[in-house]
Amino acid sequence: MMRVLQEVERRVRVDVNRRSIKSYLDARFGLESKPLQDRAETIMELDLLEDLLRNLYRTDNHKVAEELVEAAIDEQQQITNME
């Protein structure tokens, strides 16, 4: 039962982080960030999402934001390949 609760909590935290990332990108870059928001939606690893959000708060440059999202996706792919 405890394991199920931990998984539910993890999923909620993933969802909250994704929504925060999408909201930040929308507020900072507007409509031009929609494809980037969609890319960020593919990230499933909680640690990567939390790091991405912290790093996004440090930039106001769309190109850097794209690079951060792509780096997180690449890192997730590496994690997936190792499993």
C-alpha cells in the first residue's frame, strides 16, 4: 500500500512540475513557447523536471530555454536506455 501511495505522490509531483514549466514558458515567452511546452511535456523523470524548472527560472532567453529542455530530454533518453 505504501508503494502505491509513493507512486501516486510521484505522479502528482511530476504533473505539478510539468504544469509549472508550461506556465513559466507561457508567461515568459508567450505563444512562441508552445512547441517547447509540448516538448517539456514528454519529460517523465521528476528529478529532471525539478532541475529544468530551477534552470528555466534563471533564464530569460528563449534559445537557452530550448537548450535546457532538449538537454533534459536527452538526459531522460540516456536514463531510459540504461534501464
